[in-house]
Amino acid sequence: MKKSFASIILMALTVFSVASLMTEPARADIVVFTAQLLASNEVPPVGNAERNAFGSVTVTLDTTANTARFDASVEGLTTAVILAHIHEAAAGVNGPIRVDSGLSPSAPLPPVNGSVSFTRANLPVPTDVRDRILANPAGFYFNVHSALNPGGVVRGQLVRSQSTTPALNAPTLSEWGAILMTLLFIAASTFFLVGRNNAFLANESSAMAVAPVKAINWQLFIKVALNVEALIALLLIAMRANLVDVFGALASGIVLSYIVHLFIARARRN
């Protein structure tokens, strides 16, 4: 009874370890927005030397960490960029600042050949603002301010372009390598423990005939592998996985099948 209980605990720990490892790479819920920035979108429209300025911005919103990243570029400038924000208001209306880039007139970004590009990361986003942006991105606009136009030189409404949820956030190549290495370690440890348990039972009573543990019971292993790989294949199709994920997931499935087949073979010998 104690040995059976120990086997159940070992199986549970293995399943928990694999599940934790497979879900570790899927970290944050990321939503991406873009905006086309024009001087003519300003309210009122820019009418001075920067009236032809234009640009674009990509806003990456991490809805788990409640942070934002701005990747912006503006052309047609004659003066430095001094501020940049996400404001809340519809097109044609000026609204309050909701997410600040952290840029300051005390550290302006001067143009090079009329162009300024900048990236600002880990910008705090209040949860209520996050929720409103997700629900209605067109109700928010990105505004860049210059020294010549401190009220705003180019602006544009946010447009949702891409989102990835944790369930579909696949591991990278290096993460797949870590998954495989951990699964191999678990497989080796499981084989060692099952083998020792069988040897102990064989020595405990000469009347008990316990077959020596095999590295692989091929018939059982193939049955388990077919079922595991079929399930993984369905998940890969649902996720529209790329080539790296296909190879990583199928290879991990083979090792996982080996671990499961060891437990099943051990249970059959009891």
C-alpha cells in the first residue's frame, strides 16, 4: 500500500512539473495598437512650419502587468519633440492625458533631418484606463508635442491591430530546449525510481515473481505515444503553431509518452 501510494505521489509530481513547465512561457496578455499621426489631425490643425509633419506609433499594452510601450516616429519636424501621451477623446476633440511617455521639455528629442524616433517602455497604465482602451481604442489618441507646437504637432486615434492570449503564447526555441531537457531529466528519474522499486519488490519476497524493468515496452509505448501526439497535434492546429512549436511540442510529447508508459507498465506489474 505504501509503495502504491508513493507511485501515485510520484506520478502527480511529474504531471504537475510538466504542466507548470509547459505553461511557464505563456506570460502576459499582450494587445497591440497602432496610430497614424498627422499634423492635420490636431485640434486646431497645425498651420505653421510643421503643418506637413506625419508619423506613426505602435502601442504595446501588457494587460497583466498594466504597462505600455510606445514605439513612435515623426517626420517633417523643425523643432524638438518635448512630450508624448495617450489622451482620451474621439477624433476632432481634445481630451485629458491618460498614459504619459515620460518625455519632458527638460530633455527634448531634437530632430535629425526632420525626423525623431523614440521608444518608451514600462509605462504605468491605470486599470480603468486599460479597460476603456480595450473596449474602445478609437476613443483614445496618441499625441506628440513639439517645441514649436507644445499643444500637439501630430496625433492619431488608436486602432487595435493584434492580440495574443496566454493560452496561445507559444514558447521560444530556447524555452522548448529547456522543456525537453527537463522532461528528459524527469524521464530518467522516473525510470530509476521505478526500477529500484521493482528490484526492492523482487528481493523482498522470493515467492513474488517480479519481472525486471524494461527500458521501453514498445507495444505500450507506441499506444501511449499515438494518443499523446494526436492530442498535441490537435492543439497545434488550433493554435496555428509555427515550425519551431511543431517540432518542440511533438518532441516533448515523445518524452512525455515515455514517462507515462513507465507508470502504466509499473502499475500492470503490481
